[in-house]
Amino acid sequence: MKKVLKGARIFDGETTREGLALVFDETGIERIVASHLAPSDAEVIQADGLLAAPGFVDLQVNGGGGVLLNNDPSRIGIEMICRAHQQFGTTSLLPTLITDRPDIVKEAVAAGREAFEAGVPGFLGLHLEGPHLALSRKGTHDPALIRPMDDADCDFLVENAGKFGVALTTVAPESVRRQQVARLSRAGFIVSLGHTDVTCAVAREYRLAGASMATHLFNAMSPLKHREPGLVGAALADGGLSCGLIADTFHVDSVAMDVAIRSKAGPGKIFLVTDAMSVTGTDDSRFELNGRTIYRRGGRLTLEDGTLAGADTDMLTCVKNVYTLLGVPLEEALRMASLYPANAAGAATKGRLKPGADADFVLLDDHLGLKATYIGGQRVFAAA
């Protein structure tokens, strides 16, 4: 049934407009018109005083709602993760599998294919973060499971490209050859560089081979130094690389976030990711990953030794952080959570509210409180 959203200011991904109505149904957004020109036979959703904005797009989500993809690589697990993040405004996400055994990788890919074919609300595709990383920048990834990419690994990924929606993989040049990156890119994979000590020059070589992204900027990567700019320098200076940023204020200091946002060369953009784990949307105080206990303490998730292990955050909180702490204009903060990640993922119908786009949007109050989340024209969350 056709629906009309009235009374809200509409941020379409580029500009905010007032006095207009959003006309949509389950197939997507039909048009934005003057309120008095909206179809009279449509269901009216009155949203006086609220802001309608594109739903958030999160390209790095390890878990949520008590589920971690590594521990439950199933379609049901994916559904639960997607559902958990809808209460924070995320309408599209990539469930992320961090370094694990080959059989778990295959289970996750099979689950992704099921979720994609079933049209699970909020499921955009998969992010395979590892196992082809650098031991020197392992972070919380289990070093016993990190290994170089061999021909069979590459064959498997190429064979499954396009079968589970958006396909993103994080790799390190120490464990993956440029020819493999080129092959994955040609097959349709988005290749992101991360968990690496790569030099700036080599990072640029891999960008020319097909890599188009850097995973969680600053974290688990060679830093920016005045004589060796590392992957951080390459990511900021090379417009061909887009960058995910965990804006929870624990993974990256607010000063570093501010410097990065101000200095990023385009057209590649910095976009927000949560790196959320299973505790998001729950009261859980700990969980298991690869046989190790992760502790939730004071807004941080860590191993026993204090190593950060994913983030205890959500996309709405990240938007609020860059808006309130860094002074990023609200429209730009919203783009960082919607339009920019959608563009980086090649998801042309996401991250914008324009004719032909999916009817995925959020309703926010003046304090950025989430009032409702819509996916495919259907309300999937409403604040109490």
C-alpha cells in the first residue's frame, strides 16, 4: 500500500527540505512532493517536528542482540543481528566474520546466501575480516587462525562473489598477493586493507590492484609518521580509498578523528562503522570469541589483557559523537552513517531518500533521539 510521510523535515542525503511529503511503498521511494500534492488515497504517517533521514548503513557489524556471527554463522543468527541494530537506526548492515577456521567461513557464506535469497530485512551482504591478515597487527584476531591466502581460498571467494549481496573482505598485503586482490576485485569483491604494517607505497600499489577501502582507520594498521606515512597516510591522502572509522571515542581519540575527517582526500570518504559485538542491544557483561572471554567494562570490550575486542556501541551513538564532540555539521554526520558507506559499498539504492531509492529511513527528534526505523517501507522499530 502507498504511504505518505508528512510533517517532517526531510534530509534526502544531500540537503534538508521542509514542507514536503515523502511518498513511498515497499518497492521504494516514489517521489517527494509538496504536502498538498500528496496522493489522497495513501496511508498518512504524521511526523510533525521530526527529521526524516536515510537509514544508517554499517559495513562492519560482528554481532548484536546476544549473537556473534563467529559463534552463530546461520541465517537465524544474521536475522537476530540485523534486528538488534534496527533499534539504533541501522537499516542495512554487513554481518562481519572475523578470523576463524575455514569451515566457519564456509558456514557464514552459506548463511549469507540464505539471508540474501530470503530477503532478510537489513541484510546487505557479508564482511569477511580475515583470516588473511598480518600477525604483527592481529588485534583481537586469534593468531593461530591467521594465514596467507592460497589459491583455494581465492577460488572459493570468487566462486561465491555476488551470491550473498555486497561482498567485502579485509586483507593484509603481508598475506595476500596483488594478483589475488585484482582477481577478487574483478569478481565483484570490495577489497579493504587492514590489520597490516604495510608501507604507504605498497598500500598505494594494492589500491591500484583493486583495493578501495581501509578497515577501521588508525586501528590495527601502520601509523602516520613523518618519514613513513603507512596505511593511515595512504588512506587519508589517496582519494581512491574510502575509510571506516569507529567513532566510539575509545578506538580513536577525538582529536585524531577530527584531524582525519578534515584532511581526507576525495572522492573517497570517511564513513562510520560500529565494529559492534554481540552485546549491542543487550545487558550482557561478557561473551566468548574463538574460545576466549571478552569483557564489557565501562563502554569498552577487551580481552583479559586489555586488548580492544570490537566496540560496545551503535551507529546512532557514533553519529552523536561526531556531531556533538567534533562539531561536524549534522547533515555531514548523517552522511557519514548513510550516504558515504552506501557509496563505498556500491549500494546505489541505500543512503539517500530520492525517487528509486529503497524506503529505508529513520525519524529523529531534535536531540537525535530515534523515534522510528523503516526498512522497505515497513516500520521495524518504534520508540516506546
